[in-house]
Amino acid sequence: MVDIKKVAINTGGGDAPGLNAVIRGATISAIGLGWEVYGIRQGYTGILEMSEEEGIIRLDSNRVRGITHLGGTILGTTNKGNPFEWPVKEGDKVVAKDRSDELLEKFNKLGFDALIAIGGDGSLGIANRLAKKGLPVVGVPKTIDNDLASTVVTFGFDTAVTNATDAIDKIHTTAESHQRVMVLEVMGRYAGWIALNSGVSGSADVVLIPEIPYDIGKVCEKVRQRDEIGRHFTIVVVAEGATPRGGTMSTLGEKQVGREVKLGGIGDRLAHEIEERTGKEARSLVLGHLQRGGSPTTFDRLLSLRFGSAAVRTLNEGKTGVMVALNPPRVDCVPLDQAVSKMKSVQMDSDTLLTGRYLGICFGD
């Protein structure tokens, strides 16, 4: 059992609404147990690249006051901070260096007894590897993509879907006014949850997700069908990881050391294909980082506070190497090995997907 007196918190990967609420929930709960709480800036960068004064900040009740409703993270984050593949410049090249042992040594020298690691599949995969090397860690599932299988939902997802649905509502008016096809590209990487939930909620006509390779002919057929019944506009929602049948994902540039490949460009590609095949004017819009910005919804605020407090309770119970997870009505914990072993993708018997089909939405198949 780990005797906790001094705990560290970090946030890694892409930002998500609710990060600050987790930080506050964990900090206030830990202080209530008499623990000291510190934040590591920019993932693990605060330990590996910064001085202690610059990279480590004391978190007290004053520091976390009034941050529950704020988007982003007061600790900062990065998606290039994998200590097992740290980007290091050697001559004209950037190579990956394993700095995990150095990280553990510095972590211990700082006197930390445990780490609360807030992140998505990539960050929690790193946390799992550090746990196997002896670091006492509890993970908190953060990702707007909602692709972690061991929790019913991740925080940040509800806000992202709300933002995407709001955008769909807004493009309806311009699409109908100009009788255009409007293609909205949303995030989600290899999972279609944002596209599916916002597309169904926003009354989209076509929703394309990574789990269902699409036939461009089927998409164009839907556009023509709407024209025939006097609906001279079409709303298409496409996940950034969607692929045409027999094709590949659209990416932006080459993969960089220490980070995942950037997805994007499918919206523009799709709009051009639809316009060429149907003769209808088609425009694309990439919602991008607007999905992950701004204040978290009530659902995400509450879930984040629950996760932060649960992470502290989990440590206090002597459990490490685990991730807190929503298992309604409780927040439980699952081994990190299990948490990162499988991606949660949209299943073909998903009730939301079936609802969309019965509502007449085209999924490209």
C-alpha cells in the first residue's frame, strides 16, 4: 500500500473541456486528506525540460478556485511528450530517445508519492508503461473522442458533441438558403462517436464514420434523392478518420517523432467529389479545435469533478496502476492494462446508429 503525503497531477495529449474541473476535484479532495498537491506543467515536460521552479507548481485551494467552468488546463498540455519516445535533435534529424528512467528518478527526487495522470489512450498508455516500471499512478480518462472502452463515457465528449451539434444547426440555414451541400468535418480520430452523435442530434442527412467505409456513389445518391423531393440542400457530417471503400484515411503531413499522425482533409476531399459527381455546389467546413474549446457542459463538469475526487479516493485505498471509470451509478476503477487494451468503436448494433438508419440518414453503405 502506498503511503501518500505528496501527489502530482499532470495533463497530457489534446486539451478537453473538463480538465480544470478534474484538477480542482482531485486537488480539493487530496487537501482534505492532508496531502500536498503539485501540478506538472505540459505533461512530463515540467520534469524533463524545465527547472523545478518553472515546471512544478503548488496546487492549493486558492490556485484551483473558480476553474471548474474554464476550458483548457491551467497546467498546460502537449501531444509530443512521450518520455519513452522523447524527440531529441541530433544534427539535422529529430530522433526518439527513451527518457523514462530519467523521469522516474526526477519524480522520486521531487518527493512525489504518486501521480494522477489525466489523458486519453496515448497518455494513459504512457502511464501504464510507467506503472510497470514502478511509478504509483492512477489514470483519469480524458478524450473528446470517447474511444476508451473501459468507461461508459470520457469527459470532454459531451461538450464536443454539443459544440458540433450547434455547428450543424447553424450550417442548416446557409445550406438551405443557397441550396448547397455542406460537408462538416469533425474530430474523433479512429472512432465515429462525435460524428454519429452530433449528426443524429443535428438532423444531418449523411453521416460518415471510420467504422463504416463509405461508397461515394451512395452518398451522391442521397443528395439526388433529396433534390427529387424538393429538398435542395444536404448536410453531410464526416469524421476525420472516415475512409472511402477501398481507400485510405486523409492525413496532414508526415508522422512526427513522439506523436501520432495528423488526420484531416477528408471534408474538402468529399465536397469536391460530391460536386463533381452531382453538379451541385458543395462546400466544406472543418470544425477543428472549436470542438474542444470553451466551457464544459454541466455533464462534463460534474463527471470531471467526480473523476478527480475518485482518483484521490482510489489512491487513498492503496490502489495504483488503475484508471477511474464511469460505471453508472458509480465511478469504479479498472487496471490500466485493461483500460488501454482496446479502442471503443461504434458497433453496428449501436442504438444510436440504428436510430439514424430508421430516421433515413445515409451512412455511406
